[in-house]
Amino acid sequence: MNPQHLATITTELTIAPHQVEAVAALFADGATVPFIARYRKEVTGSLDEVQITAVRDRLGQLAELDSRREAILAGLEKNGHLTDELKERVLAAETMAVLEDIYLPYRPKRRTKATIAREKGLEPLALVLLAQEGADPPEAALPFVDVEKGVASGEEALEGARHIIAEIVNEDETARSRLRALFAQKATVRSAVVAGKEAEGAKFKDYFDWQEPAATVPSHRLLAMRRGEREDVLSLTLLPDEDEALPLLESLFLKGQGPDSAQVRIAVHDSYKRLLSRSLETELRVTLKERADAEAIRVFAKNLRELLLAPPLGAKRVMGIDPGFRTGCKVVCLDRQGKLLHHDTVYPHTGEGQADKARHTLRQLCTRFEIEAIAIGNGTAGRETEHFVRGLGLDPSVMVLLVNESGASIYSASEVARSEFPDHDLTVRGAVSIGRRLMDPLAELVKIDPKSIGVGQYQHDVDQTALKAGLDDVVMSCVNGVGVDLNRASAQLLTYVSGLGPQLARNIVAHRDANGPFATRRALQKVPRLGPKAFEQAAGFLRIPGAANPLDASAVHPESYAIVDAMAADLGCTVQALMEQPELRQRIDIQCYVTDTVGLPTLTDIMAELAKPGRDPRRTFEAFAFADHVSEIKDLEPGMRLPGIVTNVTKFGAFVDLGVHQDGLVHISELADRFVKDPSEVVKVQQKVTVTVLEVDLERKRISLSMRTGAKPGASADAASRKDQPARKSGPASRKPGGSGKPQRPGRPEKQPFNNPFAALERLGDKK
């Protein structure tokens, strides 16, 4: 490993050099983040997934830097510019910006004003002026007047010389470095409406005349303004005050007050306005965009984790209902493994005659298939269907639950769904997805592109490669953290198991279909193309409930089976007895089993797993019901205290589903009685909360909510200024971009103007 990179990562992440080296070596050997975090604690010093991921990502960034460094050195050598001093500077560059600054004077250029001036022989004049040794500019320019070369007068000669000086200033490494720091610290983001676009761009009206410091602009606001610019509604600049930038440059290049210095001053100003400011503004845009992307992806990833790890109902016989009005409700019945047993369509909302038939059909199906729970999609007609089902007089033990169906229609039209149910249409597949989501959210949601699940913030505006990598990390972490039943898992779920991937996942399913269930983990090695390395990475995360060897149902890795066997032998009992009897485990001194490769961290994990083999880390499922007397937005009144479920958490607040097909917004200032810097400190996706209705705008379908103690309608600190508070629809519905109001006084939470259209999320869901 590059010693310089080792030192950089060690310093940045404040972890020991040997830990960085160990992680780098494991990645080089093909290990995954979950495997390293779980099964290589001795090697890494028990680094967690976050730290290991940070090392991986930084290694990737430094590898990109090295790649660019090599390309620059090759270019310099090819063009005859490479010297020992220049090579040392290139090798010592610690950031891409510094590296590009070093290379800028030597980089092949298109024809510029300075290039043309040099072709006219004006570079000596430029250097005379830049030296500022008292030369008289008009007199110094006369020898360079040459009509044949295109220099018709002394002023033209001076103009060309100034172009050359401007380029020298632009390419000066010190000037760029100092200006870059000024841009980072003092630049202001300014947006203004493009003339004539006021009506067309009404949704961006809060940014028609806007400015704030670039160093502190929130990610969602920057992304909102960039979108307005991209749609040709807003013009956007990111610049510091010229009164600070120009003196900085003058201090570097001006040496006096004479006529030659006056020429240099003109060139310096031209360089800033025409070259440097544009170049550094572009750099700043990239930097701020990367920062905004990282924050948006972090928010999305955190929400996705909560959604994937939502408590599962478990193995129950479930009826899934995809509700609808005119088109009816598609009904499916699933067994305890999620297998489709029956499907039908009922029409409870198209007249009493059809409603009677629907009642009869649903009661009959519940009896026939011994249904234990009914999952109803929360989209169009969801609450109405829920009321209908609750009025069927079913056995009280049958749970009736609304399920978030965001992305269900995306799944139903996907290749995955077609392969699972080739003989059924979209509506059947969608209803199956709704039912399975109740049984095991993780197993079902991995089949859907995370961007379609509806818990993000500006995910269509961020770097898509970075977004996919970040979300894939979350899905992999969740899947491996929970563990996967080898004999029941779909190919999509197996794809995210450490060491596998799409092809090996398909091979496992094909082998299982051809040969029956796996009896042992070791039998995995018979799967085509699943070699020793893949087995090492995957085996610990795969479970075989009921296997002959009880360890095959646990998170104990096969490489550690011998340790458990030795513990059982030393106690004169079986492994099964060791797992079932706490008094036996209490007699074990794990210090006796420490070896050169197995230390206390692994042994501690083994003991914990023996106590609760294969334990699901997800919370216990708890049924939830919305308020019976509220099913539409018109039923809401200010002052109501209602139960709700958090559906999305953004940087400016949280959206809460009240069961009225329209999520309300709890602005960050209304989340708690204390100052809240980050909403995720207070709420999580899928969290059950109680909220107070502050305001309801029926025309705009916007709901303002509060979680503060004793909150009263119109009593919030800025209620008067937020009368047009935005919201979003529940389930697979339209969502607008997030944003917030103008900066507040220091120490106060940022307030959300009701009339700011960017407070609502962008459209994330899918239409029915």
C-alpha cells in the first residue's frame, strides 16, 4: 500500500495504520464490507461497517488521484515539460485541485487570446510589463507593432500583452490556491429568475431573488436552485465579492503604481473576470454539488435502512389486497412462505350489489385459506377498503393492516415479477408484493430499485453512480445483518449476500430447484461456479433452519465450527445442548480457545450467537391503525391529535402518513420542544408518532403538523408565515422537491415557509 495513502487515511479517519493496511489487504483479497466487519474483527481491530466503508471509499478516491497523477506525468514527459522539480510537485500533490493547478500551464490548450498574442510575438512585451521595472508601455510596445503579424498599433500590442499576462495570472498556482480558499469561505450563492419565466417557473418563486453563503447552503436548497437553473427558470452564480477577490490578486502581481503596473492591473482584473472567476466558480459548483449529493444520499440511505429493517410480521397466511375504486380490488391469498395460492377481484366500491358479493367472497377466502392477516395497499381507495374489510365481522385474531405500496407497480412490471409470475398480470403481481411486504419487508423490497421506494430527497438530481453505490451498500448491510434463509430466499435477495451476486444467486436457486433444499451449508460448494472464496464470504450469512448441524441455522461461520465442537467436547455435551442450556455455556472460559487467528472478539460473537442462534435483529412487529374517524383530508381539523407513521425524513423535517392519502409535514422546528439540528435525531422512517394538526389547506392539499408538546393551531413561532405549507401524497403519489425558507437568526432552527414549493419532496413514487 502506498505509504502516503496510508498516512492520509490514518489521519483523516483517526484509525491505526495497521487497521487501514488490514482492511486494504482484505479488500484486495476480494472480501466484502459485511464479511470484514463480522468475521475479521481480530485483523481490523473490530472496525465497524461505517469505518470499513470509509476506508474503502477513500482508497478508491486516492486510486483515482494516482491514476490522474500518472496520466499527467506521462503527458508532461511526452511533451518535453517534465523536470525533476516538476515531477516532485506532481507526486506531492494531495488533492485533485492542486494536481490540476500544477498541470494547468502545461496542459494542451485550444487557441486562446493569449495563444494568438504569443503567435504575434508579444510574449516579450508581456514579460517586460509584468516585471514592472518602470517601462513606459506605449514606448515598450512600439517595437512590436508589425502589420504583417496582425499588430497594427501600439495599443493592439499592449492588448495582446495583457491577454498573455491574464493567462499567466490564471495559471499561477498560488493565485488559484488563494482564490480557491476565498471562494470556499466567502462565495455567495445568488439566484434570480430568468426574464419572462416568472409564470412558467412559479414553483421556483422563492428563489427568484435569493442569496446566501455558499459555505453553508443546505443540500436540498442547492439542489432546488440547480434544478431551477437546469429548467431555464433561474440564473445561478456562486461568487465572492469582487472587492475581496481583486485585491487578493493585486497583492500577488502588482509591484508598484507606475504605468506598467497599471497595465498589469488591467490584465489582473481581466484574468479574474474572464478566466479565474469562471474556472473557480465551476470548481465550486462541482464541490458543492458533491457535498449536496453526499448529504442527499446519506439521508436517503438512512431512510432506506429503516424501511428495509421494518419489523416483519413473519410466516403467516396473508391476504394481500391492491385496492381500487372503479377497477376493483385485486385480492391474493398467500401461504406462510409467501406462495400464491389464489387470486380474485372484488368490487366493494361500485354499488351495494357488488359490495355484497365482495363481502361474501372475502369472508369465504379468509375461511378457505385460514387467513391470519390482511395487507391492504395504502394508495388509492386504501382507507376505504380498510374500512370495508374491518366491517366484514372477521375473527378478531385476523389483523387488518395498511401497507406502504410505493414501488409496487414498478415491481409488478419488472423482469423479476414476470419471472416469478409469468402467467399472471400486473395487478396480481402487485397484490402479491403488498402481501409479502407485510410478511417480510426486506425480502420483498430488495426486488425493487430503491429509488422507487419513496424515501429519498432529490435522488433524481444527484450523481446516479454514487447514489446506486450508497444504496447498494445499505441493502447489502441490511440483508447480511438479518441473514438469509438459504432454502427460501429469492435470487434477488441472495444477490445481496456477501460474496455472491446476480449470477451465483441464480445458480443457487437453479441448483435448489433441481436438487431440492440444501441440507447443509457445505452443500453450497456443489453449486456451479461457487468457489472457496465465495463460500467463505457468503456462508456465515446464509441460514438453514432445521439443519442436522444446528450451527447451520446460526451466524457462526463454518470456519469456526471446530471451536464450538471443541467447547461441546470439553463439556461432554452436544452442540445442540450447548445452544439450548445456558448453564453449560456459563461454564465456558473463552480465554481457553484463543489462538493466533481467533481472538476474543470472534469468541464473544460465537457465545452470543449460541445463546440466540439465528436471531433476527429487527424489532418485534406491532400492529398499527389510523384514527377511525379520519380517512380524507377534509376530515382533518386544526388541533386534532392523531396517530401517524413517518414515511420520509428529510433535512427540513419529516413527512407523516395520517391515513388521508396525503402526507403532512412536521417541519424541523416542530419536531420537538428543543432545538433539532438533524430530523433523523428525533424520527425514523416507519416510526409510529402522535402529531397535532396545525393547519390544513384543502385547495392545495397541504397539511401542517407538529410533534411539540402542547402544540396549538397557529401557535408555532412562524405559523403566520407558513400558511401555505406543502405536503406530499401518501403511497405511490406525487412528491415535489424539498427546500426551505430564508436563513434564520443564528441559533434558531431554519423555518419552513408554507408557500415554499421546495419543502415538498420531488415525485418519488409511482402512479397506479
